[in-house]
Amino acid sequence: MRLNLQNGLPKVSAPRILSDALVELTNEASRKDYPGVLRRVTAMVEIDGKEREMVFLTNNVEWAASTVCDLYQCRWSIETFFKELKQTMQLVDFLGQSANAVRWQVWTALLVQMLLRFQAWQSRWAHNFTRLVTYLRAALWLERDLYSLLKRCGTADGHFGWLGSPEQAWLPGFDQNPVGQQA
């Protein structure tokens, strides 16, 4: 790879942009795949609350270097969202192989993700989303009210024990005493 620093590009003006250069590929196989000139932007980007140096490679020489950096930073957010979706909603093995079956499973996973995010927000869940999904899987077949379950379990002081009372062990709208049992 050969670097031509600031060759035909505007001067770096944003403080987070470390370098902006045009690059030609010198490897014969690489040059055959892409004979044009590429742009290499090095910038400081905030990822998960930490500043990190990242290098971006693009064929767009018209946009400002800060715009290229912002675009890739937005793309990173999308990538992490889909990574979380695949990990938490088990979207790696599909039950059906047709396009319609896959589409239904993806839409269902997105719907569940949205409902769980809303439930976490509503109950002021103080922990990460993966913990919520793991907790829900463990309690999936128990008769519990999810809102009160999240409200009473997993406090911010580090105590993650079961803090509910026996009266909460029913779903709203269902009779607390099953048919044939006396209270």
C-alpha cells in the first residue's frame, strides 16, 4: 500500500481526525480487484464511552473526513444492535429455510426485543439487556407478573436475589386460586 498524504484532499480541520490520505493498492491481486484510489481516514472515535483510534477505508473522496467518521460510527451502532439481537434472541439457527420463515423469525425477534426494552425501561431495570433476557428465560415458565418481577429483582446495590412475595406469584387477570383448591 502506498500513501499519498493530503494529495488532493482538504486539510484536516476537525480535532478528532488524525490523518486523511489517498491510498493506492500495490499488491497485484488487490489492484486487480480494485484499481482505483482509496481514501484512508484515521480518527479518534468514542465507542462504549472510550476514545479509540480507528482507521476507515473508503472510495468516497468528496465527503469531509468527519462525515466519513460519523457514517462509520453510525454503522457501528447498527452492527452492535444486530450482534445483540442475534445473541439474545438466538437468531442464528432458523426453524424454516424459506424467505418467509426467516422473515417471520426476524420480525418476531425484533418485536420481542422491543417489548423487552420497553418493559426494562418501564420497570427501571438497572442492569444490561443480556441479564434481562437470561433472567426472563429462567423465569419463562413460572407464573409471575413480569413488571413486578423486574421491579423487585435486580436492585442497583448489587443484590440480585428473589425479593418478591408469594402474593405476586400470579399473572394479572388470572385467578390466584386454581379451580378446585381452597384458599
